[in-house]
Amino acid sequence: MSMTEHAVLSLPPAIQGQLGLRVPKDHPILTVDGVLSEAGEFMDIRREHVRQLWESQTLVGFNIARDPAAHVELRLLRKSVDLFRATNGKKRYEPEWAQLFRLVVPHAKPFVTGKEIARVLICDRGHVENLALDGRLVVLKKAQPGPGGTPTISRESFENFLRGRMQ
């Protein structure tokens, strides 16, 4: 384990959670750091390897960056990572789109809240709001000002966003 990895994993659990390093086992998505912290004990894998596995479609995930041409901010499906680890990379997780999206948004409502999106994508409220400002998400109802205020986002626009951000 490198000194950086050791330093990150020695952070208090609450801070690791805020950074996306410690995600509940039932959460459908992992950050790259989450993948590294979970996979670290099982295999020798580094940040650039995770990106290469996503680019080769060995791991299923999304680039949630505001400008995907300039920056990569990966979120990977836990089922994809778990299958990769269990089979030593010999099998790929290849669900139908509807099944995959149901992992991310388990309800059938015609909208998702900004809070739901931030929670599932392990990002902050500002990132969701910026995606909406960029026109990548369609806001049905603006957020109320103050703590806890969250916009209501069109389910279809969130689904289209994720579908367009898969490798």
C-alpha cells in the first residue's frame, strides 16, 4: 500500500464517507477511490487501471464531470466491480439498460430529486445544480433556498445524462 493510500485509509470514517471512500455495501455506485479502497485488499490495482477498465468497458460506470471532454470523474457500478473482482476480470457485468438504471433509481416516479442524484452519484448538491445549469439535467421545480433545498429533476433527463456518460 502506498503512503497516499495509507494516509487516505487512516482518515476518520466520517471523512472517508464524505470523500466517497467508505460507501455502504448496498450503495449501487462507487467512486474510483471507493473501488481502490475495496479492491486494495484483493488485487493490486491503481487509479489509472480503473480508468482503463472503464474505457475498455470491462467495468460499467459513468463520467459525471461537467465537461467530460476536459475531465473524468468516474462513478462505477458496484455490481460491475464485484463481478470483476470475483472472476479476476474474466466476466463483464452486462445488464440491459432498464436493469442498470433501476439499480441507480429504484423507483418509477417521473422525477428524481437533486438530493437523490447527489446521494447515488456520491457528489455534492452544487455539482447537481451545475449539471442543471449546464442544461444536462432538466429542472422541473427549482430548489427552495437554504439547507435541505433540492431541485426536482426530470427522470428522463437524468436517465439520458447517465446513458450518454457510459463508456
